[in-house]
Amino acid sequence: MQHRFPASRHLQASLRQRNHPRNSSSSSSTSAAAVEDDEDAEIATFGAYSVILPSEPFVFGVSHITPRAVPTHIPRPPYVASLPLSKQLPGEDHRPFNGDPYSGDGRLSLGSSAERRLRNAASLAKKTLDYAGTLVKVGVTTDAIDAAVHEYIISHSAYPSPLLYSGFPKSCCTSVNNVIVHGIPDERPLEDGDIVNIDITIYLDGFHGDTSRMFLVGDVDEAGRDLVDATSEALDAGISVCGPGVKFREIGSVIHELAARRGYSVSSEFTGHGIGEVFHRPPWVLHHRNFEPEIMQPGHCFTIEPCLIQGSNPRGWIFPDGWTASTENCARSAQKEHMVLITEDGADVLTR
């Protein structure tokens, strides 16, 4: 959630219509036209799906969206508890923020109560995501999914971590088709052929649990199914290299290699992250080839969450809401996420 994209070509991308002939008044071939021809040929292989565009392109930010209420007895993460009273949910009690979120090396003591609480949070995140998946059907809105997820989380005395995180107005993220990450649940009904990522994070007993995966809506075409399958394989490849003494960059190397072999690009704008008592903190986990020197050590807990994109263009742009990240050329994107804990002799996947 730290990155912002330039909106370099989003207007022409949003106006491009598949299967429409090029205007007969186009100029003679130039190198620029040849590049555009190549791009159009690539886009033609992306399959059949609805492109997600801003529903309110002239409304900026999310201040017009009312957050859902959370019972006051449920503990809040520090980024909510430290908000001014005017920015908190109705009935919220103000508590000061304590501590530097980036202090220490991000490792927890294995076998401690902290590990137990972390595992419990991860387990609830996984159960919540499983529940969310049962709601995915043609005609259901992502806002309805968010409402149900919100109630499920608070019924387990947990807090939906995305809610009010840097102002995010909903309790989960729902990213459909060409949306890479951070899609805000809304009133658009899911359509036959959509692919949707649901990203769940919960805060329970002082620890965050974070996981996401893709869901197919109705009859998804072969190109969409292949993208989702490749993304799952990419995550598994990244997990497979994890262990004490391994450089974090190995994760990006194997994910990049698999994506390229399958004909996809990898977003370099969004990373995995350390997680525990803090939602996002080091170590940052890059999903593309990189030269980062950090080494995995016992007690490190982090997410791996690659975003694969159809075609060769991994770039994107941010909607006017300030959150929703779409691919630049409206290609479909898929993401899958697990939490990984490094142990003395290997790695445990906490959200599987």
C-alpha cells in the first residue's frame, strides 16, 4: 500500500475497444504505429472480460464512503486508536499510539505466546477468506461481500485491518479483472467471466493475519483461468525457496522466472511485507528479480503476494479514489498471498 503509479496512458487505455477496426484515416506506418500494432495484437490475446473503470471518475478520494461500524469492545490496531476522534468510527475511544512500528528486526521468538497469537490471527484470516469465497456468485456485489466479511470478522472479536488503514474505507479489498490490488468494494454486481481477488487482513489479540486469493465468477475463459493458475504456481514457487539463511531475493527470482515462462509480467510496484504486531513493516519482499541483500532468519514472518499481469506491460495507474490500482492497458491481473514464518529448519505457511 506504499506505492503510487503514474497515470501515463490510462485515458487511451480506457477508451480502447476490443474488436473495433482501426480508423481508416490512420496515418501510414511509423515506428510508433508499429509499436501500437504490437500492443493491439498482444491485447487481442487477453480474452473476453469486462474492463473495470472508475465508477465516479470526477470524485477524488474516499471521504464520501462511510466506514462500517465496529463494536467498541473490539481492540483496534494502533493506526486506528491513534486517529483524532473526528476521524474514528462512531463510539470509538481515543487511545495514544505507542511505539515505533519499524523498531527491531521484525523477528518474533519462536515457541512464544507471540507466535501462538500470530498463528491464531493467520488462521482466522484464512477462515475468513474461505467464507468470503462462498459468497462469490454472478450478481453479488463486492460491497455485499465486504459487508458479510465485516460481520464475520467482528463476530470473532477481531478487527478488519484494512478499515481506516491510511484512510481505506472498507473492511477488505476486492480487485476484479484488470484491477491489480486495493480494489474498493462497491455496488457493481459480479459478472459471468470475472476473476476477483479478495484480500483479507484481520487484527486479533494484537497480531495481524493477512491472505488473499483469486475466485472465478461463473464461466471464466481459458486465458483467465490460465492466469489464475500461473499466479498460484508463482506463489508456490516463491514459498518453496524459503528457509533460514536464504536471501529474500531468491523469492523474486523464482517468481519472475515462472511468470516469464508462462508468458506473464510481474508487477514491481507492490511488495510482500513483514507482518505481526504491525500490518506492514520490513522485511519487504520483492516479487521480481532484484539484488536485495537481506537474509531470512528464524522468527521472520512475512507475506509473499505476487501480482501477475497478462502480456509484457507490468505498469499500472491509480484511480481517482487514490487506492484502486489498474493495469495500464486494461490487461487482467491476478494475485495470491500467504503468510510465511521462518523456523529453525524451514518455513511454515500460516494461511494455507
